[in-house]
Amino acid sequence: MTHPLRLTLFAALIGVGLAGCGSSVKLDEGAPVVDAKPNAAGANANANRGANTGQSSVTTVDASKIDAAAAGVGRVVYFDFDSYVLKDEFRPVIEGNARMLSSAKTKKMVVEGHTDERGGREYNLALGQRRAEAVVKSLVLLGAADNQLEAVSFGKERPVTDGHDESAWAKNRRAELKDR
Amino acid sequence: MVRAPEISPHSPRRRHLLAGVFAAGAFPSALRAQFRVEISGVGGTQLPVGITKFREEDKSGQALSGIVRADLERSGIFRIVDSSGDFDENARPNYGDWRGRGADALVAGSAARLADGRFDVRYKLWDVVKGQDLGGQALAVVSADLRLAAHRIADAVYEKLTGDKGVFSTRIAYVTRVANRYTLRITDADGEGGQAALNSTQPIISPAWSPDGKSIAYVSFESGKAVVWAQDVGSGERRAIANFRGSNSAPAWSPDGKTLAVTLSRDGTSQIYLMDPNGGNLRRITQSTAIDTEPTFTPDGKSIYFVSDRGGSPQIYRVGAGGGNPERVTFTGGYNISPALSPDGRTLAYVNRNGSEFKVTTLDLAGGTIRTLSDTVDDESPSFAPNGKLIIYATRAQGRDVLMTTTLDGRIRARLAPAGVDYREPIWGPFGR
């Protein structure tokens, strides 16, 4: 169930987050703006919020065992063509990872940005970098420390799939969050 | 003086020519990677030349005359006529016979094994039209340098007949990918005789020759992100010269070899910096919140061309090498990247995206004329030969990544595409090997 205030807050945070990386330009004037729809590939269930606890109980956090997969937090966000805008459907991924990072200050992660295969290698390296930076900025705004994170890019060099159509390209336009 | 003849226009169909005819056993090298010449469009005026098999070249282990033929043909300037017959540099040519074959010039030679194991390679060049001996040369080389000897002969013939310097003894570098194995290769300009400069299981991109040809910079992902390395070509010694936070890429040498331009994301967005070749003295020269990348120096070292999307889409800009206010250079089309400057600084080659097609294009910087050079749709990374007469680039054909060279008018192209290997990121090396 989506809390309306929460959605607004997240959207506002994204807006603030992107102000730091310049105008969110649409690089291809012809590209259609794809409506963000819930997508099984990216949006996993929210991380476990604080369960109902009695007044005397204490919740133990074991930093050494924080495991994103076990916590059910997604590790990939996907992007539209020529875009580095974080879409609403990936809000849970950002929130879940930010929560993990803010509760374990020694934990470090790297965010790897990727593009689809179209276009030059160096320009795509920079586009992928922009995607990774956008994710890092949002994580920092939601509680992670800047020194816990590094944004890097693989441009178009590490596709997850080799196809040459939009369904393959969509899977390659992504940022991956990885433990360090 | 040998004249380029007037040839009636061919019908605009494509002909594929094997660059020379060899017995398969003549090649000792394992990787038979020859550029295959395609001649498309209306044929221009080409100089017909006969190049006969060098006496005893089979015994040398290298198809010397075939290498010379392939070099001259790939330049686009020459057309090879029937070159059958036994000749060497001491022959007295029957000019009437050669005129009958349509030749304007003739090359013949020999390769003799010396007592110390080296080879004495000789050639002579004749002007068939005037019936004149234009001279020749003798080169003593070790077996490993036989290919280079053939390339030097092609250069000498090219220079004598055109007045321009040949590029056949220069080298190129490019990256191959086979499954998950990446190799930075340095080869002769014809794609042969290659050596691996770097083997990796992670991508390698953006190789850049130093102006003296002794070093090569590149971007390697071996540490899990983009880092710029500089490597001594001869010894293989290398060091990481840009390994800052985020991505480090797009190395480009200044013409005096004293400065490298690189793209760094360390300040939060991809921007262009200058540094010494050892990585020190870092200074930022672009100041935008956009993507600024792909720097390349002008031949006089005074300016840098680069790609920026500060205007909303990637276009090519020019800025003084010390920084300052950049000036936009490309205005046609909504996506222009990968700038490369001709050695005389007058022509800009780049990749233009039109719809979904990426094509190598040139812009005459003084006059503004724009010319599309390729007929493929996935072009990348154009690079000029050091005599400014050819451009090498990467593209996609039949589902594979291949290399192409083209003349500046786009008429004569040659393709390097052996099976099973993807080729990308070509960069042409300097004169002076």
C-alpha cells in the first residue's frame, strides 16, 4: 500500500538529487517518454520495516551479516533510453539499500552504471556514469554516507544480454548495486 | 612522369578483390588477418601498376610481392594489372608488353638469403609509359622483419609515384574480443604481424598512441572500473596514470607528447582534465555540469576538440588547450561524437547519428562541407592515417564487429573481418617506426 505522502517525499528527493547533476536533459528528442509501470524485473518487495515490537524488546542489527538478497532488497534499477532519471518503481530499491547502508556505517557499496549498445563507447561510459551518480545521490539523500559509495560505469561494455532489439536494450540500461 | 590515366566510369556495383593471390602455406603467421579491398561507387582515376612475384620470395616465407600489391591497392590510388611472369630487379622490361597489359608502372624484385641468415630484399621501379628506370633499393633484414621490408617497398613506390608519404610501414592498434577474452593488439597497418600488448578478461577501450609511437595509453576495466594506463610498447612496462574516484577514460596525447588529456568523473560529472604522462600536475579544463569527454588535440597543440552534451545532445566543441570558453563546431544532426583531426588540421572526422544510423562523417573546417564516408550504420572511432589520406574505423557487418579503412572520398574501402573475432577501437600509429 503506497502512502501518498511518502510518494511525494520520494519524488521531491529525486528532484533535489538531480539538481546537482545539471538539468535532466532529454538527449534524444525523438525518444518516447515511457510511463513508469510496476516491473517485476526491478521492484522487489520493500525491505522489512520494523515489525511490531513490544516496549521492552530490542532489535539486534548484525552488520556483518547484512545480505541484500536475504533482506529481499533489489539491487538493480533500470532506465529509459538516453535518460538517467530514477523512476518511481525503483523507489523501494533505493530506500532498501539506503537503509542497509545507514544502519551499518562500515558497509561499502559500488554502483555500476550501464547503457545499451547504441552509440559510442566513451559517450556511453559517461552516460552510465551519470546513471550511477544519480543512484548514489539518492542513496546519500536517504541516509547513506558519501564515503560508503562509489559510482562507476561500464558504459556499453558489459551487457547482460546480447540482443539487438528494444527488449534487450531495456535490460542493459541499468545501474547495479554491489557490495564491496 | 607517370600520368594517372583517364578511365571510363565503371557501373556502380561493388567488386570484392582479394588483396593478392597466395598459396595458403606461404603465411607463417597464425592469424591470417588481411584487409579485403572493396571498391564501390564510380571508379576514380587509378594508377595501373604491375607488381611481379619477387624472385625466391617463396623461400623467404613471406609473400613479399603480395604484401606490396595489397598495400598499394588499399590506398585506393593504384590498380594492379596482370603481373604474371618471372622478373627481378635486374630485368630489362619489355615496355610494349607491359603497356599492352595496361600498366603505367612496374615493380619487380628478389629476396636472397644471406650467409648470416638475414635476407637481402631488392626491388626496382620502372615508368612504363616513358620507358624509364626510376631506381630501387636493397634492404638487408632479419626474417622477422620481412613483412616490414615489403611495407617499406610499398611506401617507396607510393611516394615516388604520388609525391605523398606512404603509411604502409606504420602500425595500428585495436582491441579484439573473443568470448570473454579481450586483447589490445598492435599490428602492421594491413592488420597483419600482430602482437598482443595486453590480454585481459575485462574490457579494454580507447587506445591512444603517443606521438613518438613508443607508448600507448588505454582504458582497462581490470580493477572493476575504468582506469587509464600508459604502457611502453617495446618493453610492456605499464602503470596506471589516472585512477581517481569514479571513471577515468578517453586518454589523448598532445602533439609534443608532454601532456595527456583525460576524462574524469572525480568531481561528480564527466569532465576533461590535463595531466603529465606520469599522472601528475592535474588540471581541469572544462567547467560544465554536463558530460564533456573524448578530447583530442589539434596538430598544432593549441586547441582541444571534444564532445559535450551541454547544449542538450552530444555535439563537438573546440576549446583552447589552456581552457577557456568552448566554441561549438558541429551543427548538423542531433548527435555528433568521436572527433578525430587530420594531420593537417583541416578536416574533422567524427560519427554522426541520423535516426538509428551511426556513420563516419567528415567536416571541412574552413569551408563547412560535410561528407558521409561510409555505407554502414554502426560506425565507431574514426582515426586518420598519419599522411591524412586514409581513415580507419570500426563498424558492424554480418553480425560482427569489423575494421574498415576508407579513402577520404569514401570510394575505396578495405575490410578486416576474419571469422570468430570481434574487432573494435582502431587507432592509427604515427610515422617513424
